[in-house]
Amino acid sequence: MDIEFEPIEILAKAARILDDLKIPWMVGGSFASSFFGAARFTGDADVVIDMRSEHVDPLARELEREFYVSRDAMREALRDRRSFNAIHVESSFKIDFFVLGAGPFDREEFGRRLTPRASSPAGTPLVFKTPEDSVLRKLHWYRLGGEVSEQQWRDVLGVLIVSRDLLDNAYMDRWAAHLGVTDLLEKARGEAGGV
């Protein structure tokens, strides 16, 4: 018998593991921009985690019950403050775990994470990057990627349009300058109808 898994259910499984192990986390990437902007299908989920060396083995042990994960990749990600992935065995859905960076924006956005009035179908509360930080991070990745990803740009516009009444524009202006994306933010605001 085939069992179909919704991506949100798989994300909730990982969230419960992180909560049980007391590893702070937040959902970013397309899941966050879809929550605050235009919904779209995504083949993976991005989760930022504040993982320490003592978390590696317990987290791997718990994930290995339903996911394929490499402990070596986890240790390298921790050492280099990069990412590792976990692939849900039954569905092949991938979760990219990004180890929390050490920069000032990394810490600021992580400190602002929020739990909106939404949870997974299983009732697990999901912790999201704020809409402002979703825009800023996507603009940052868009710039680093040579400003060619139409999907990243559409995600930014979606958040600016859908969440326009929630956005702290002064916060975005300040961090856009810090990240070197002020011009992109202004262009996106113009395309989004002057948000």
C-alpha cells in the first residue's frame, strides 16, 4: 500500500524532532515566502537551525528513523556554517537544514522568528522567518545568484503584495542597505505596486 505524504506533514515531523531536542529553528525559503506571499509548490523545505556539536548525534539518531541523513555532512555543515539535507525515505521529500550563520543579519532574523496562527495538519506549530526577512534573504540570494532566478524574484513580489500591510519598511530599508540590496528592494517595491 502506497502512503502519500504532504510536504507540510514531513516538515512537521522534523519540527517535532527539533522541538524535542530543544534545537531552536525556523522555516525559511519557499515555505516561508509561500506562507506570507503567493503560494507555490516546492520540492523541498529550508529550515534554519541553531545546532551545536552536542546536537549532531541525537538529531541524526532521531532523523534516521524516517530520513536518510549523513552524520559527516552534518558535522561539515556545523563546522562551515553551511547546510546539510535530510531526505524522507518514503516520499523522497528533502529538507535542507541551514546551520545558523554568525553574521549580524543571521542573528537578527533568527531572533525575530515568529509562530503565526498556523500549524501543520498534525497540530505542530510551525516557526517562520518574518515576511520582511523572507524578502531580504531572497533578495540577497537573488543578488548572489547573478540576479537571474525568476522564481526568487516572484517570491519576493508575492510577499510584498500579499503582506504589504504587515511589513516594517524601516526595518527592511535598514537591512537592505547592510546587505547591499537597496536597489533591488526599491525595484521590487515598484513592481509590487509601490509597497
